[in-house]
Amino acid sequence: MVFKIALLGLGTVGTGTAKILLDTAGRNPLLQGIEIAKVGVRSLDKPREVQLPLELMTTDLEEIVTNPEIDIVVELLGGLEPARSLMLKAIAQGKHIVTANKAVISRYGDEIFAAAEEAGVYVMLEAAVGGGIPVIQPLKQALGVNRIHSITGIVNGTTNYILTRMQREGGEFADILADAQRLGYAEADPTADVDGLDAADKIAILASIAFAGRIKLSDVHCEGIRQVSAADIVYAEKLGFVIKLLAVAKRDPMATGDNPKSETIQLRVHPTLVAKTHPLASINDVYNGIVVEGEPIGQVIFSGPGAGSGPTASAVVSDILNIAAVLKTDLEAKQLHPLLSCAHQHYCNVAPISDLVTRFYARFLSQDHPGVIGHLGTSFGKHHVSLESVVQIGFQGNLAEIVVVTHDVREGNFREALDEIRTLEAVDSIPSILRVL
Amino acid sequence: MVFKIALLGLGTVGTGTAKILLDTAGRNPLLQGIEIAKVGVRSLDKPREVQLPLELMTTDLEEIVTNPEIDIVVELLGGLEPARSLMLKAIAQGKHIVTANKAVISRYGDEIFAAAEEAGVYVMLEAAVGGGIPVIQPLKQALGVNRIHSITGIVNGTTNYILTRMQREGGEFADILADAQRLGYAEADPTADVDGLDAADKIAILASIAFAGRIKLSDVHCEGIRQVSAADIVYAEKLGFVIKLLAVAKRDPMATGDNPKSETIQLRVHPTLVAKTHPLASINDVYNGIVVEGEPIGQVIFSGPGAGSGPTASAVVSDILNIAAVLKTDLEAKQLHPLLSCAHQHYCNVAPISDLVTRFYARFLSQDHPGVIGHLGTSFGKHHVSLESVVQIGFQGNLAEIVVVTHDVREGNFREALDEIRTLEAVDSIPSILRVL
């Protein structure tokens, strides 16, 4: 039995996908029954790294998703449109979907999975999170029997590369971003990466699987790394931390596990002080790492290349393989494989960020008055913010630089204390506010 | 549809398995369709941590594996017999198997999988390697499209616990083993763990999946950690290494990938110097970590709890879930799901350890003669062993202690050089010979 697939897009990941499928020796033998039948591209003239017969190539993407010969559409266009519409059309035609498109899935997942459920087709997305690292399949299958408590991940390679270089070289964000752009590690428009939007897409997807509910992307609290300065990295280092952009999905510890619909979860992306001894502290450069905690598993960690042609293609092709394997078992199956399909109905309740309880790191610039630390302490105390340490680190010009680390506090209380502190005459500014894992 | 399972054994893992299946809220809803119908135990009187209706319990294990009501037999007895015979009987009766029994699978896997193939049933073994860490399923599925180059793992928690404590406390193996036995981290008879036999079982299983061939357990070169001394740990530390018991399965770099049956693989378990910067160097205590390298994935790392009731039960129940999911999709399927079944026919060619090319660390005790280092150098040179460093570290009594680190050498050449060195009058003994990753 031969399964015919169509690739939408022949960029980095599309090329990697084609390479695997055209060179199957030494890989899973099922791949020999998978044939690239169509490749949709924007331009037929562009030189390609991979040799495909010209008659497979077309710029008519609509034709591909309605072509009755195609069993599986592999969407690797990226971006919202036409990717979303093409996926929906393919689904309506009874085709299975494999996609690496976290932006579409995190925004239109409800629409797409509802359509897939109705059409009786699979929508697979291992490549959307963590590049080649197996994380979606393990969450659905090997870890599926656990009550997941939290997922904490470094899921964006570009920001991890920038933060790692800032850590190693002591450089400022803007300079290293510019260099990363020059080297191809960051896009010309770096917004999606450095402002945390890409990580937000990914944690929304992981949370939806882990907590078996739909997620509104707007519920993810999202801060990027533009505010992280070389000074913060130095101070964090002295305190025993590195700074990482973490994406966190966490079941509210106050909620009971009995009715998942009544509980709330936290969903957030922000630069975070991570203790050097934590497993995520050593995930450097473009690598990704994802920590899953649950009951009874405890803590498991997945790490590896979070992007790139080969690794992401590995995830794409493994999804194709999974669909092919299920179809091969029985093409006339009465229902979808329940671990590979997705039929969430309810939306998860996401707690507002002000309800978060966490430790904070904050850096203040103030006049060099003897009473400033006292004033800070008084304001924090009034708002029930308990401090672990207050240290005057040095000077910037004629301003004193003070670093505060709190114990666990409710974020709302901490923000109220900061609002009051900003009104103090001696306080010039608060250049950094970071959470501590 | 309700699937009836029988547990063979209600020890640590059996208890954890029952706990998950009896408390399904907040877990994958498919679990609600899985019923514990029988539990086979040695003694009905033993107090149990988990409450099961008395009428489910029986000491008649034979009855269980032939009972027509049972769909899936979950073998958690451990040991070779009666586990093997019971599994074979259950298979002959058309029952699916879930097992955590690495000893049986690594020795009788060919017999068991051949029987399962004939009977059209699944034999699932996620729990046999890495406790709760998903590694078997990812190798079969998410990583299945890769050409796997190597698997390098810390897969035995007891030895990792002992080595970690030796590293932290500077203690000797025998003392820390005794303490680990007292604390329940090592068995009264520690042979299977400390001599590397358990790790050998596990790497044989992983290699069989990664390289899609059968493995003869006797082909695994196996050294345990009894020879590792506090002195070695101190010297390794000075050189930038920690000592870990690694299990390695590696495709011979000289072989071509075109015909997997013609290539050779390395299969070995031995204490190894691991650079402190390597991801496995920070896997400590009873934790396990497994590095998978392949093309095009690059390197992915899985780590987490390698043993324990809850984590191992997580793996067991995920296998039950996987079988139930496939059966639910279509009970009348004409063939087994190809990614969950196993039909290897050929045996992998395993290279003799003398063909291994690796770096070595060796510690010599010699008379304190001025020419000893020169003699060592001459003998090594004669056998084409190129040295990276030779350092006289200190004295033990009136004997000088010399540590040698080689460049990559063929193991056979290195051993010949050592044979010659042992005949040198000035050389007293060679207390440690360790490989370097």
C-alpha cells in the first residue's frame, strides 16, 4: 500500500522532509510506502537543494488540497494565510494533515481540530514545538496516564541563543541581536522570537495537550527578552542564577484534580532567573529543553535541537509515519486512534497573572540617600511582600543600583508595592523586573 | 468497550500500576475503560498498600494467563521464570503483554516476539528501560524515521547513586554500597546492578529497537563499577571528568548505511570518564539519562526517574493505554500496528571490544624509579598507543601513582601494550583501566 503525500512549501523544513523521504535506506521500512506525489511552491524557478521531478512541482496550492490522489497534506508554509485556509480545505476533502505551523494551530486549533474531528482525519503537529525533540507524542502517549502538573520549557532557540551569548560575552541585548541577525540565528523582523510570541504559541499548544482543554492564545501572559540587560545577567550570576526565557503552563496548586473543568492554570512566557543547578540552566545556544512534571511520573526532561531543517523534518516525517501506520493497520477503521486525535470541547480557565505566586528579582536606580533601602522595605512590607535580600550593588552615574529578591509573593501585591515605590522621590526608575523560578 | 487486564505481581510496580488504574480522574479518559480483572500474587495474606477486592486476587497464575476474559496480561513478576513461561502461555491464548521485565526480554525476546507475531498480539515494554522516561515509544515512533547512530545512557539508578555519592563524599565503593543497601537503594545481592548486568539487558533492548535487529545478550561487553576507586574519581575530577556507568550502542562509523545487515555495531557497558560539560555528567543520584544521536535529528536527550513505583507504573500504564487505543480503533484490524509490534528477523553483527576505538584512562602503581614514565611511553608507542598525558600524581605507600590518558586508540592495541607493561619490573600493578567518552 502506498500513501501519497503532498508538501505545501519547500523551504528549510520542506527540503529536510523531502530528503528523508527520498533516502529511506536504514530508516523505518514503512517510509518506503510513502510517496511524495505533489509539491506546492511559490516559484518553480527557484533553485532547490533537493532534486524532485519537475512534474510534481506546482504553484497551484488549491489544486493540491483538493486533489483526490493525495492522502496526507504536509503544511510547511508557515504564517497564518493561506496555511489555515488550505488546511481547512484539505480536511474538508478527507485528507490528513501534518503541520509544523504553531502560529496557525495556537490561533485556529479549535476550528481546525473541530473540522478534523468531523471529517475523521488526523492533524499532527509534533514539529510545531521543540523542533525534533519528541514532546507532543510523549505527552499524548507515554505520559498520557499522568496528571500533568506543569510544563516548563525553553522553547525558542533564537532567544536562548541571544541570552546564552549575553551570558558568555557580557554583551547587551541590542548588539547581540544584531549579530544574531547577521549570522542568521534571528530573523530580520525578530518580534515573534524576542517578544516571546513564538514561545507563547508553543506553550499554548503544549498546555492544550497536557491539560486536555482548549486554550485562548490571548490568555498567555507574554513578556520578551528586550528588557534583559547585561547588568541583570551579571547580578543574576552573582546570586547563582542564569536568565532564560521560560514558557510555563502550570496547574494551579490550589485547584482540586477532580474536575478539570473547574480548575485554573497559569500560562506565561517571560525571562526568568533559573538556578544554575536546575536542568534548564544548562540548555544553551539554540537548544530547547522541556521539563514535564506530573503524578506519578515526577519530573522528566526532553532536550535537543529546537529548530533546523533536519530535526524539524524528523518530527514532520514521524507524524507522517504515525498516520501511515494507523491507516495501514486498518483503512476501514470506524474511529480515529484516540491518542492521535484531539476532541477537546471546553476551554481551560487561565488565572490572571496578578494571581501568580512567585519570587521576583527587581533592579532599582535611586538617589544615593541613606534611607532609600528603608523606604523600599517599608513599601514592600505594606503590601505583604517579604524580601529575601536587598543589596546595593553599585552605581550607575550618580544613581545607586539596588537589587531586590523577594520570597514567594502574589504578583498583584508585588505590582502594587512597585507602583507605590515609583512615587518615592528618591527612586529614579526600575529598569528590570524579572521572575525567579 | 471495557478492556480487562490482569496483573501478574503486586510488588512495587504492580502497586503503582493499580493505583493509577483505580484513580483515573484527571488522567487520559481512556483509562476509564480499563478494568483490573485479576491480580496474581504469591501470597494472599500479605498486607498491601492498595485496596483491591479480594475476589480479584489469586495465587493461580496459570489460571490468569489462560482465562478467556483477560485481554492484556501485565507481567510485573521480575526474574526469568515463571515470568517467561507465563508470558508465552498468555501469548498463545491471544493475550497482549505489557512487561517491565528487561531480563526476560533481553534473553528471550526473540522467542517472545516470534510467538507474539504469530499470535497477532502486542508485547509492550516501555517500563523495561528508563523507568518512567519515555524512550521506547519515542525510538519506535517520533525518532523512527532517523538513522540512529548511537544511544548512550545512564540506565541503572543504583550504580549512578553509588557513583554520585562517591563523587560527592570521596568514599570508597564498598562503603557506599553497604550504605546504599542499608538505605534500600541497592539490593542485598547487588550483582545485577553493580556488575552492569541490568544495564546490559537495557542497552540490548534499546539497540534492538534502534538498529532494527535482534541482539544476543552475550554480545554486550559488560564491566561493572567495582573497580572504580575514590582515587580514580579524584583524578578524573582534576582532569575535568566525572565517572559514570554508561551503556553504549553505536553503529560502527566505518560501516555503510545501505545494508543494515552488513554493518556492525558496538554494544558495551562500562564505567566511563565523562567530560563535566557533557549532558550526562549532570545526571546524578538515581536519575537516568539517555542520549540518542541520529540523522537528521542530531542529538536528543531524555532524562528523569529511572525506577520507582510511580514512574515505572506510568510507563506500564501508558503501554496498556496504547494497546487499548489501537484495539478501540478497530478490534477487527487485519494486522498489528507496525510501530508497536516487532518483527526483526536478523541478528545484529556486534564488533568485538578489541576493535573499539576509544580514549583510555589508566592508573599505574610503580617503583619510584626515574625511568618508569619513559618505559611506559616506549611500550605504548610500540603498540601505536598515542598518549595525551602522563602524570605522576603522588604516592601510595612507597609506590608512585601514575595516571595516563590516551588519544583515540584501538582497544586491542591498548591491551597489548598493557600486557607488555605488566611485565616491566618497575610496574607493580594497574589498579584502574577506564574508557573516556
